Amino acid sequence: MSESKDSSVHISNVVGGTVLGSVVQGRDIVVNVRSGEQVVQEELDLRQVEEQLGSHHPALVGHLEKLARAYHDLGRPFDAFRLEQRALRIVQENIGPDHPDVAARLGNLAATLSDLGRPEEALPLVQRALAITEAALGPDHPDIATRLGNLAATYYALGRPAEALPLEERALTITEAALGPDHPDIATRLGNLAATYDALGRPAEALPLEERALTITEAALGPDHPNTAIRLGNLAVTYRTLGRPAEALPLFRRALDLTEKVYGPVHPAVVVELGNLAATISDLGRPEEALPLFQRALDITEVTYGPEHPDVAAHLGNLAATMSDLGRPEEALPLVQRALAITEAALGPDHPNTAIRLGNLAATYYALGRPAEALPLEERALTITEAALGPDHPNTAIRLGNLAVTYRTLGRPAEALPLEERALTITEAALGPGHPEVQARLGNLAITYRALGQPDKANQVENQLKKFEKRARTAGGDGDPGDVDA
């Protein structure tokens, strides 16, 4: 049974000119990373101003936000959140609740809430920020694009990419009209729109956007800028989704190298690149190399965000899947059980990430020889995924395929067959006929035909699969048909 490892894309969330660090939902970096010594000085400056002017003076706001950015740079989002709350209160007290400056502070606070795994609390803040900005500046101001992007990023975090898409498209249109086609902010908009297409199972549409975003960023900011690392990583995610992990691998390595040079080896910004690099190495059949990278990503995330953050669940799931790949499912089981509990508590029972965790747990039961326990988990995962992402999404095909394998293992191949056929149709339509996932579906379908006593149909499918493998070898590929479950 195949269960995909999570990929993390950077959703860039630029808020009112103030840009903060992030983990799964990375934002573009436009501030210099501060050292610990600089942060100590900024803390002293804040205390001095507070002693001179009092705790509610508007002059404090700049110092609060400067220190909050520094805390984000150092991977201390909880400390940043406390300061952002204070800044918002002071601004509202001094200029009222409907000023555009309030919208900027609402956006900062909401972005940090999403970082902390609390997007449901962020949603009303970004909605209010958009309403304030539109009322004050009109529908086509560049700040509207920022607010739209923030709202879209929150929907993305909530597992609602279909609602994010029109917001991202409008944000891109506004930004291009205001700033021209080659501004670094255009790269941000392109990257966010591409990530949304990826989440909707449309990676072929994401690819040219990611490529253009990388070109703009390198030209504007240089090859060693942290935003270039974001673009490299997002482009690599799309290559991986398109079944091209060998092309993704060097991009992920470069993105990780750039990010570590800026932030150091234990910053949460490094986690995205670590996890993606590990998943790609695992795709290439090297789980023993992936395991320590996944473990490192988990360790950094737990230290930064605490043990109950949804990103912790993602890294637990990836670590567990790799242990199963290495033939250690009994060690994987408590990890996936914990990951599911965290995700349900943080994101709710109907979030697409909950379906991923259910699938991971089911795959672990399957690896342990307990398919009857896997079955209800796969059925629930399919229901959630279809409701959240639609009947034709590639993730729906994964759920259908895994459920079919479980039915077949339980001696119910007649129930598996229509699921296998539907999974193949979806995957071919979404990813193209030459994608490794299509080859995996063909392999599983052939096995099901044989289980049903239909060897002629099985032979036809296997001949089709051999043609794929031959073309892959001729093109210089490795001929790997993907995860074909016997």
C-alpha cells in the first residue's frame, strides 16, 4: 500500500510591509536576520522607551514590531505573538479600529496564529483586515493584494484551497497592474497561485508560474537570497508532484543550503527544506538517507512550536512512513497514532490533513498484517478527501487505490476493481499518462484482474505497463513503476 509523504510549500504572506518568518507556510524574507546580540539590544531599547513614555504610547509600536520580527528571525514565534498583540492594542487605542494601520497589525497577528497552527483563529482577523483596507483604499490598491494573499493563505492552511484560488488570482492581477511584471512582489503572487494549483491537484498549471517566479526573484534579489530558496523549493515540490524527483533533488539541496546559511541549522525556516529533501530522497528509493532528515525536521519543529502543533503531526507521519519503508512498522505505529490525534485536535475531523493521517495509520496497520483494522480508516479517509478536495483530485485517487488494495487483501477483489479503475482514470487525467503514479495504478489493476480470474485483462494491463517502463529506460529513467502493491 502506498501512502504519500507530506510535501510543504511556502505560501508567502506579506503583511503590510512587515514580513515574518515561517515554517510550512513560509513567507518571503525581506528583513535581515538578527543575531542574538542584536535582539538583546532591541529588548533594551523597548524597555527604555516604555520607561520614558509609558506602556501605551504609540511610539512603542515600531519597537514592538521590530522586536517581533527579530523573534521570528530567531524562531521564537510565541514571543513574537505576544508583542504583536500589544502592538495591535496600542494602534487601535490611538487611531481607532478601522484605520489601514490596524489592518496591517491584524495581518501580522493572523500570520503568526497560522504559524502556530491556529488558522481558525486567524481567519476572522484577515477577513477584517481586508474589509478595513478595501473601505479605506478601494478595491485596486496594492495593499488589497496583500490582504487578499493573507486571506488566501489562511484558507490554504484550513485545507480550503478552492476558496483561496480566486483570491490569489485577483491579488496577482492587482499587483501586476500596480508594480509591473518583473517586481519581486509578482514572484510572491505567482508562487502563491502555483502552490494553490498544486493543492488543487493541478501541478501542470503550477509549473510555469513557479519557473517565472524563480526567474523574477533571482533577477531582482540575486541567487543567494532567502526568497530564492523559497522559489527553488516550491519549484522542486511541483517537479516532485509531477513525478520528476530526480529534477527536484538538486533544487531542494540548494534551497536547504541557502536557508541554513541565512538562519543556521536549527531554525524553523530550515524545516520545510529538510522535509521536502527527505521526501524526495525517499521517493528515489533511499529511505535510510531520508530518516535522519525527517527526524531532524521533527526535532526542530517540536522545540519551536511545542508537541501539539499540526506541523509536528506532519513530521511524525513522514518519519513513520519512512520507518515502514525500512521494514519497521511496529516502531511507526505509535508515531502515526500520535500524529492523527494531534491533527484532529488542531484542525478538526474533516480537514484534508486528517485524511492523510488516517491513511498513514491505515498503511501502518496494513504493513503490520492487520488489514481489517486499516479498512475503516481508509473508508473515512476517502470520504474526507472527496468532500474537501473533490472527486477528481489526485489525493482522491490515492485514497481509492489504498482502499482497493485493502479490499483485495481481505479477499474482496470485486469491490476493489471499480475503485482501481476510477483511481487510474483520475490519475491519468490529473498527472498525465506517463506519470509514475499511473504506472502504480496499472500494476495494482493487473493484480486485481488476476485475483478475479481475468488473466487476459491482466496481461493487457501488464503489457501497457511494460511499454511505460521501456520508454522510461529509453529516456534515461530508472523504469521504476512506482508503488505497486501486491
